[in-house]
Amino acid sequence: STSSTEDTKTDTGSGDLITVGFSQVGAESDWRTANTESMKSTFSEENGYELIFDDAQQKQENQIAAIRNFIQQEVDYIVLAPVTETGWDTVLQEAKDAGVPVIIVDRMVNVSDDSLYTAWVGSNFELEGKKAAAWLYAYLQAAGKGEEPVNIVDIQGTIGASAQIGRTAGLEAAVSEHSNWTLLAKVSGEFTQAKGQEVMESLLKQYGDQIDVVYCENDNEAFGAIDAIEAAGYKVGADGDMIVMSFDSTNAGLTETLNGKIICNTECNPLHGPRVQEIIQTLEKGETVNKQEYVDEGIFSFDGAVSVISVDGAEYPVTKVTKEVIESR
Ligand code: AHR
């Protein structure tokens, strides 16, 4: 795995700095880059921290090795952004036995004993998926196409990651509710632009213009899918051959929403640094923290045709993307 220069804990006279070992998934997407930046700028020396950062290049074995290194280096806290949900029991037990609190961020872990981690903060990924599907339903209704057949392809994220599990589940629930919706295929684009493009190319070879909706599970996959669709001679957008939906609402993603290529973009907020810091500061005071905390997230669309959506009895406003909206984020 690749690590920053702070890789090895040295006695630099760091005084009262709190040492945090952060095992990051990788650098697969713009969202991830923003997340890393949020963590690095929060856990700086001037804020009272020594950060040991490890990039696992999307491999769980690298994350497990990083956690074992952090334990050996006797860090004060371990922060883990897990690539997938399962497979953490052994290493988290090791951290617990060593007395190092573990804070999970972004995606979840699925462990047999919840005391293996101290707290989790991240997104409600299934709600994100349900919101996207509710938007699609409302959009088709508003366009007078609510009763027409709708063929969907799902370019999934990394299989087994909470972000994939939740977003796929949200779509599948809607497909089973609407008898005119068909899920033609679901295939992983691994949350990257290159893979998103590659899988879209093969989906187009297989299904061509039968495809009405391309449900991409993050912005980078959507960028790749759009390139593939246009290279195959199709037009993306409300007045085109197929529409592309996405998640994350990164600046680049919202720019594609503004120009109508990503018709709807459901937010996934990457700015977890200050949230994790708040958890650590609360623990430092000897106080208890919430075991699990979801962050609030919005949903954006290219036009104002749908201004509110309803999911499980709750209403969520839809924001029409403008230049000002993008600049204000
Ligand atoms: O877990 C969050 C997801 O991971 C984001 O949607 C995606 O862009 C990232 O790679």
C-alpha cells in the first residue's frame, strides 16, 4: 500500500498531539479525493494531531495490514473507511484487545459484535438509492411517460461496499414496485471512470438503444458511461436517447447535471473530517458518542420539473442545479 511520508511514527517531539491512523479505501473517485482532503486538513498538526495516512488502493488486505501497523505504532485512534462491509471481525478484535478505539467512517462494517468499533459516521446509502428512484418515478410522471416501459441498466459500485449495497437495493425496490420498469442488467463499474466506460461499452453492445436509463452508482462511473454513450453515437439527456443518473454531487458531477448530461445527482457528502474530529474530541473528554450517525444529504436535478420527492412517507426537496448552486458548495 502507499502511504504518506508520515508513514512511520517517529519520535519528533510531537508533545501532546493525538495520533490518528487513517486507513483510506483508495483514490478511486473525485468523492474519495475530497474525503481524503477533508481528513488531512482536519487532522493536521496545527489542529493537534499526528495523522498516519494509508491508501489501500481498494484492497481489503492492504487495509487489514494498515490497521495492524497502526496497532503496532500504538496510535491513539484508528479511523477506517472500509472498502467492503464484511471481513473485519479478526482485525477489529485485535484493535480492541490492544485498547485502540476504532471509528468507522463513510461505508459501514458488518461485524458479529458491535463493540468491535466505537462509532460510525457516514451516509444512508439505501436512502440515497430510494431518493434517486423516487426522483426517476416523479420525473417520468411529470414528462407524461409514467406508464411507458422503462429499461434500466445499473452500473454498480464496488461489490460488497455499503454504497453499492444501498444504492442497488434502493433501485431494485423501486423496480419491483413499478411493473413497467425492467432492470436489464447490473454490473460493477468499481466506482471508477475507466471501468464505468468499459462496462457501458459492453452494455451498449448488448442492449443498444433499448436502454432508457443508466443508473450509475457514482459520478466517475457516470463520466465514463457518458463518454461511452456518446462515442457509440447516442445522445444523453432529457431530449436524447437515454438518461444518466448518478450519485455523489461532486463539483464535476454537478457541472454535468447543469449541462443536462447527468439528469439527476443524489448527494453523498464526503466532508467527514470535522465529524470524525468531533467524535474524537468527545471521547477525549471521556464522554459517550452516538454509535451511528447519518449525515444529511440532498438531491439535485438538471431542471425544476420535480421539486419534491417522497420516500417512505418523508418528503425531500430537489434542488435545481445552477452555477450559483455549484459555486456555493
Ligand atoms: O462510499 C462512498 C462512495 O465511494 C462514493 O459514492 C464513491 O464515489 C466512492 O468511491
